[in-house]
Amino acid sequence: MSIADDLTRLEQLRDRGSLSAEEFQRAKSKLLSSPQPTEPALQAINGFRRSATDRWFGGVCGGLAVSTGMEAWIWRIVFAFALCTGFGLLAYLVLWFFVPLESSRALQQSN
């Protein structure tokens, strides 16, 4: 549910008399001040890092494996087949350059 849907439901409760004006204002301010969860897809994209441990070249396939839950060898095969078109090499190089390497602190926490 979105914030707009929640606000609409609160207004309906107020209009029906289930909520007083004061209760409505408190619920509305609480709803608007609470941090909203981000979409899982956005969390995966924002959390994507190159792997420092599962790597052959830049750690891109190892990082993709962690983000997607697939094995790294599957990603390596995908990039190997994509090399035939030239797009795979370009995509790998772009990811290698722009995606940050996972931090050593994250590695220590996982061990």
C-alpha cells in the first residue's frame, strides 16, 4: 500500500466518525514521518557490489551471484556467450568500472 492509499483510508475513517480530528492528525503525522520501505528491486540494485572473494577478473559475476542468488558460474557463462555479440565485454567493463568493490567491513561481518 502506498502513502496515498493509507491517507485515503484515514480520511474515510475520520469521515465515518471512527477517528476524531485529533486522532486523525496524530495518525497522519505518524504516517508521514515514518520512513517508507524501499522496493526490493531498488534495494538489490543499491546493494550490488563486485565480489572481493569470488572473482576471476573484476568480481562482477561474483557480485551478480550474490545479488541475484544464482551461481557465479552461470553469470560467467552468460557473459561468455554475450562476448560473441560484443555487448558482453562492454557490459562487463562498464560494471567493472562503475560498481564498487564490496568493503572489507562487509567481508568481516559475513565471516
